[in-house]
Amino acid sequence: MSESPRLRHRNQGTASSRADRASNARNRLIGALLMAARITDDEWDELTPENFDTTALLRAVDAVDVLRGDLNDSADGAPPQLRTDLLKLHQLAMAAFNERSRSRVAELFDLAVDLQDQVDHLMTSLEQVQETLSRLTALYPESLS
């Protein structure tokens, strides 16, 4: 069975993306080795487990996994449910506010509250990632600037 042009294009893009990521990783490693030679002894002494708990980065990965569950496209290629629900909220808001339809108001606000709760949950996950990165970047050695 031959591969469809769309699938072939997607697979080619994946191979190209992997090559780009590998090249970027190599460049970052070379850059990191060059930068390591520039860091001062005092700055190096600040980079201790007491100043940064590396397991916080694993918790940040867990937080991103929560986001992936809510923001990834489904297996069949459908967009994330959040997007679909926001579009439905727009329809309900149009009906209530622009078309003056009272019958849609309860549904509008029920969905708005549900989405607010979902977004609050997503924000909590994003804030965990942001806090972890902020703690790490606060240790950024001045000599590397």
C-alpha cells in the first residue's frame, strides 16, 4: 500500500524536525562547553544542590504533561476540547449578548464557569513551570551574560 502524499509530507517533516533538533542540541552542547570555561569560581560555588533542587525540573515536566492532556490534538486529529468549548462559548455569548436570547444565558455561564476552572488548573501547571525556571535562572552566572 502506498503512502498518501499528506502522510509522506508529514513523515518527511518529522525526519527533518529530528535532524534540526539534533543539530540544535549539538550547537547547545558546544556553546555550553565554551561557556563553562568562562564561569568564575564564585559563580560555580553557587551552583549547588542547596541552591537548586533539580527534581523541581521533573515536577515541571509533570506539569507540562498535565497541559499536554488538555491542549494536545486528539488521536483522530480533532483540536483540543478547550478550543472547541471556547468556540461554543462564543456561540452562546453571541446568542445571549448580540441576539438577546435569554434561553441561552444559563448554558453560557455554566460553560464559562467550567472553562474558568479548567483554565485555572492549566495556569497552576504553567505557574509551577514558571516558578521552577525562575528559581533556576536566578542562579544565572553573570560571567555568562
